[in-house]
Amino acid sequence: MLSLEKRSRQVVGKMAAQAAGRERLPSGLWFHDDIRNNFYYASYLYAAAEDPEIRVRFDREQAKATAEDVLGLVLDLQDRDADSRTYGHWPLHLGDDPQTAEPNPLPVELMGSLMLYFVERCGDSLTPGLLERFEAALKAVYDSRFYDRPLREYGHHEAKYTAAKLLFGTHYADKSLLEDGRRSLKNLLARLNERGMHEYGSQPWFWHWVQAFTCARLLLDDAEITDDLNRILDYLWRERSLHYIGGAWAGPHARQLDSDTPKDGNVVFDYLQYGDFRLPPQLVRAEYAGFLFYEAPEDARIAAMDRLVPVEVKKKILKPQADGSARELHSYTYLTDSYAVGGMWERSEEFDNEQHRWDVTLPLSYELGSVVNQAYFLHPASGGSADDLRHASRFEHILPDRGVVMALYPVPDHEDPTLVGVLPKGEWIREERSVFVQAGGAYLAVYLRHGFESEESGDRILVRSTGPCGAVVIEAASVEEAESLDVEDLEGFAELMRGRAPVFGEDGRTVSYRSLHSRRLALALGAGGEAQASINGEETGFSDYAV
């Protein structure tokens, strides 16, 4: 395993290479979809050009000039009208003409603090003119008071506001702002310890928490503040380690982007922390991971990378509601060294209907190469398409238990009942209503109530199954677990699992199954449509689920 320093330089070098090899648009920028990517890429390109320890294949002086040019173009898009309600802000999506793009409240939340970090790290080598433009931009960020908001939802926005209060309060010797940030940090930390994180498994938001507070930790030297920052960063990395499996993020997610599912592509932060998998050729959503690092507690890192003894992670999520109350959600994840199975018992209306409710997750390994590492099914939301793998309808009830997920889909008659699934490539045995797969070090048995069609598409296998009241059961087993059952290969696994097929009710409202762990699982829909789940004849409860 490479050292942290080498991993960090590797990330900076790879991101710089991506920037150097990317053609600039007529505007002079690389991206018009998200202004922040221009800042991130330019930062990496500049840092790599400045660091003689990083091997590069481009002209360093030319690279520095390009980076400085792009950084200047980004700075020029800031709203500098002190009378504007968006003073100090940048546009997010730049469209065809960046000069006319409307300012947006999102970019400054994180980018403002990271710009401060960039100036602290590289300011001495910047041209005087660019440094002056950075200083003017940072002063506008400070004067905008975008961060001057109370803690309400205790989510990623408030995390970034809190870090900005600490950073800009220190940078501009604003004692009042610094004290406000100190109070916010303590209150945010207290809320996390008392009620946990309600933004469960959301990589885009979670990594903003990590970046904001790591940035503050690296730049501040106030003993009390840094102690609290250590505490909050330890909390965040312990949460991450609970659901880590070989570069992948197991369990349900409150939010998911294309880079998160059905393949874990947002991996740079994990690579720097754990380093137990190979980086993909192209890095996505690296943001400022290559510059910001905080070492997780040793016990958390060891536990995350040692899954020889399977573990069950049962989390109670207190989801804030509009009326000020909190709804209890219950997250279940079962992790081994070869696979993980996770699910959220309850459906929740998350941002943009992006709740990723359940899947089987495989580690990112050499064996899997560039194929997807998740297996799951969903009924696409109304208005979506049969290829929509991120937005599920509300017609789903599940029972997750160890290596198994059972799911019922009581789709109304007036809706298209087609279920869409994604499975990793590997060795397959396909039958009329089941498929058996070996991918990496795991076997998967997939049973459907109705017949299905499958097609290979790039890095995945897409499955479609149509019929009223569809249902799915998936069970995962490691190669070692299968060997303990005298299974030597995929054909042997298929033979074993054929005799264990689940029993689907004729009306599609029940399913029962005896797992490889000899657990009797049953899921049924009541007369009112409510789900009833039992394990070994006992109705499931959540008394052992903790915040």
C-alpha cells in the first residue's frame, strides 16, 4: 500500500493530468455545467506544476499559466455589486454564456472556504495580479455574510456555514464571527452526538461535511476549536467506516448521483483514507480531496478494512419533518469482506426523490475491473424511464436480513408494473425466473416472481421484469461461505439455490424464504397495504437500532 503522501500526490497528479488533457471551451473555461469544477481542476493543475515531486507529462510553466488563467476567469464571474442580494456569489451552471449566468447561493458555500485554503497554500507563488483578485474575491465572500444563518436542519449546508464562520472570522480577525462559529460548531457536534446524521449515506453531502471541517482543521490553530474539529471529524469518519467495503459505500443512501450508483465512482476520499483498492483511470467528483486530509481514528480504519468477521450495522435515523418533529427511519447493513447487503426499512421522500433504498454492494476489486459493483431492483417513479436507476416509486416494501433482501412491489393496475434491475457482469447462469451470478469473490442468487429480459449494456447487465405485483429476492454468499456448503463453482451454487427458491404468493402480496443462514424470512402486505415482516416467526422490531 502506498503511503498517504504518495497517495495524495498521486491524486493531485491524476487530476492535473485530466485538466491538462481537457480542451478549453471558447470561454476559456473547461466546464459550463458547474463552475466549481473549473476551480477544482485549476487548483490541481497549478499544484502539480508547482510540485517537483509529482511526475507530469506537460510543460509546468504552461500549465501554471493555464491554471492561473482559468482561476482568473472563475474569480471574474463573482457578483461584485455590493448592493446586490447575491453579492459575493458565483453562478453555478454557466450555460452558453457564462457572463450572463445568474449567481447561485450554492458555489460559495464550499468554494469560498476552499479558495481561502488555496491562497494560504499557494499564495506566495501566485502572480501579484491574481493574488490581488483572490483577495478581493475573498473579501466579497466575507462581506456577503452568506454564512450568517442559524442552525435549523443541522445538515450539510449548516456544516459549511459553520466552517466558513470559523475560517473567515479568523482570517479577518472578526471576533464576533469567530465566536458565532465556535458556538455553531459546539451545537452541531452536540446534535450529532445526540441524534446522529439524518443525511445518511449521501456521498455528495457527506464529503462536503468532511471537506468543510478538514479545511478549517488545517488552517486554524485555536486549541479549543481544533479540539472540537477533531471530534466532529472523528465522528464523520467513524460513520463512514461503518459502511465501508473495499472502496464502496454499502447501505442505503439519502441521495445518489450518477457517480454513486450503480457503481461507486466517488472514491478519492476513501482512497486517501484507506488505500486498499486501486484508483480508477478517471477520477470523478474528487473536489478538494487531494489537498485535504484528516486521519480517521485507527480503530475505525482497522474495522473498516477488516471484514473477515461479518458485522451488522443497525442505525436509527431521526429524519427532521416540516412541523419540527422527527420521523424514525431504520437502516440495516450486513458487511463481509466479499459483499455487503443494506437497506432502509422505510421509504422516505428525499431530495429529488433520490433515496437509494437497498442493494447488494461488492468491493471495488481487480477482479471486477470497470463493471458496476451494485445489484438492486426498483420500480421507476412516475415520469421516469425503464432505464432510470436512481428514482424509485413508492410502491415497494422490503425485508433486509444478513445476505438477503426480499422486496414486494404492489404497483396499482393503472401504472406500468415493470421492475428494472441492474446486476454486475460476471459468470451467469440464467433460468426462466432466476439467475445465478459469480462476480468477484461473491455469488448472487436472484429470484423474480415473473419472467424477465436481460441485456448487457456497457459495464452492467440490465434486467426488466413485467407482471402485476412483482417481487424479488436476492441472496449473496461469499465463495468461502459457499465452500462451507460443499459448493465448488457457480454451477454448484446454482444447484444448491434451485432447491431453496422462495415461495411467492399467488396474489403477489406475500413472499417467504429460508436463507443460507437458516433464517425463515416472510414479508406480507396487510389489507390496508401495510407491510408485515418476520424473521424466524417473530415480527421484526427495532429496539436494538441506535442513533
